[in-house]
Amino acid sequence: MSSALRIVSYGLGPIGLAAARLVSTKSTLQLVGAIDVDPDKVGRDVGELLEQEAIGVSVEADAEAALTRLKPDAVIHCTSSFIPAIVEQLETAARAGVNVVSSSEELLVPDLQHGELAERIDTAAKAGGCSVLGTGVNPGFAMDLAAVIASAVAFDVQSVKCTRVVDAATRRLPLQKKVGAGLTAGEFKKQLATGKFGHIGMRESVALVARGLGFELDDIEQTVEPVIAAEDHKTPFLTVKEGQVAGIRNHGYGRAGQQTLVHLDLAMYVGAPEPRDEIVLDSTPPVHVSFPGGIAGDEATAAMLVNNVHGAVAARPGLVTALDVAPPRLAR
């Protein structure tokens, strides 16, 4: 059996820590380092941050020094949703020749909104002989890659409809805040105008489905509206009162002429009934995939990061997408 791949966790928020915890349970992966700039975490043992025994891996702030010294096979990168905020981090990993699996939503289809930065990352990764992959559960699986994989049993596909209903009360605090739980409608509107609020990656999901199925789109559109609570709801982190925002309803559309080829429907709010994930292909033969109860977002995101490591290490050098690497499967 070959030796385990050496992994560094880069970014130790809730998802980064969940991924680090999962790596520590795998025989084919070994956590050898951790990077974060939070002064409350620097110098501490990752085991302590995971509320378990020390594992002999301390958090470092200097990414370049850590990656140069440790020479890992890959980093699991969880720092920001937005490519402009992470391009230098990715270039640092590329210079060290380290493959990257990132939770950054915009990195799912990086050239869609950031063509020049995508070229920079691609150039750096090719020069370093490593790959850079963006993945996750949404975007990354539930409303995009899963639909593409489901098409494997179809002769042809005319259109795709994906529905995701998430009770945000079951999710971590940063996500509850990201969908506006507890805000007034006016506050929600102001936050939405910043462009860094709500679900990130809807356009990228539409684009990945279209590219995966060979749809030629004329435009991609998304709409975002607040869901107003009809009654009070209390989560482990906050309270949403009747009349306040409970979360979002987010639609993504991929169109060719007057025809909608891709429709993604995301409802993510505190108290959402009947959580589920559904994929319906208008295809020959018809395909309907359902996940009753829905895919558990936080755990699934950590799993997608960890389970994509082997594929990213084996991938061609450069900036790649989920369509360029082997479909992920359970890593042992």
C-alpha cells in the first residue's frame, strides 16, 4: 500500500476544522500542518481546536513558510468564498508545488466571473506542477455535479431542474447569518446590495450543469428574495421573530433563447418544511433523483473536500473543475 497523502489544512473556520477532523480519521491521508491568521488559533495544537487530544500539529500564520517546509501533497483550503480574496493564497500554494482543494464557491467555475484571475491561477498551478480545484456541496454537488452524474443513465437531456430545501436552523451560525436570519426586510436589502451576502455560487452551479451537459447558454440569471417568518423560531444560535427574515429563496436560470435549460431552486431559511434535494432531468429515459431530508450541508462540504483530495492530486496541472477530475468517492 502506498504511503498516505500529506495534507495541510488552510483556514480553520467551522468547515476547515470539520475537514481537518475528517482527515485525521483517514488511513490514506495524514494531517501534517495547519494554517490560519487568527491570533487566537496561531500556535495552538489542532487537536485542541477540535476539542480532543493534541495531535502534534500546530497552527501557523505564515503560509509560504509552512508549505515550503512541510512539502505536503495537498492543502484543504477554506478561507473565503470570493476569488479576489484568495488568488494570492492559491498562488502561494502553487509556488510550493502543492495541490489545492478549496471550498471557495466562486472557484467551482472560476472563469465565469473572474477570467483574468482564473488565468493567473492556472498559470501559477501549471508552473508549479499542481492542480487547483474548487468543490463543496452547494455549489459542488447537490445542485450541479449530481445532476451531471445522473445524466450518465440518459440517452439525451433536454433540461434540468434541481430543488434544494434547507432548514437553516440545522446549520452553523455563519450560514444562518449569511442567509439573513433575524434581519428586517430593510436590513436584508442593504446586505444583499453588498454582493457578499446570501448563497454564493448559484451562477457557478448553473454554469457547471450547462458545461457538463453541453448546453450552450445565452445568459445566466439569478433572483434572490427574503423569506419572512410567519412565526417565531429559535435556533441554537439566534431567534427569528415573526415578521423578520428567516432566510432566502434563490433561483438560478440558464437560458438559450426563450428556453430555460437549467433551473435551480434553493430555499434556505429557518423553519423550512420538508428539507430535501431533488434532481429532475427532462430526459430519455426520465431521471428523478431524490435525497429525502436533504444532504447535510456542513458535514457534506467537509466530506466533498476530503474525498476530492485523491482526485486533485491525480489531476493534470492547472486550474481544474469538477468536470476535469474523476468523480469523488469515499476516501478511506
